[in-house]
Amino acid sequence: GALPRFPLLADSKNGAAFGLDHGLDQLGWFRPRNKDESRCGVYYVGASTHPGNGVPLVFKSARLVCERILEDLGPSANEM
């Protein structure tokens, strides 16, 4: 069935259905940043990014991404 192939199909480490595996390298500050420094204009939001999982932290993640996008666009972006 599909279950054994889930990690491959979902590109999900260890088959975690709702995000990255929660090993020590995925806790707190070690989570992936919201802004991809190697790709221009690519940002990440959600439970698998900094600051973490749970509804309040996902909303905070979304706010952080919005702030980073506005910073990257420059002062004129705040007038939109």
C-alpha cells in the first residue's frame, strides 16, 4: 500500500505526517529559518519552521514571514 511509501511521496523524514521529525536537531532555535538564504524570494511558514508547531506559533511564523518580506521589499512596501 501507500503507507510504506509515504516518506518518499511526501518528502517527509521518518514519515512524519505533519512536518519535520522532532529530533533534537528540530527543536526550538534549530528549526529551519523562515527565509531561505540560498533562494531569492523564498520563505517558509508553518509548524516545521521557526518558531515551531501549535496554532499560536504557526500564526507567529506567518507574522515573521510577512515582516521579512516587507523588510526585503524595502520602505515603499509599507505603503501598500
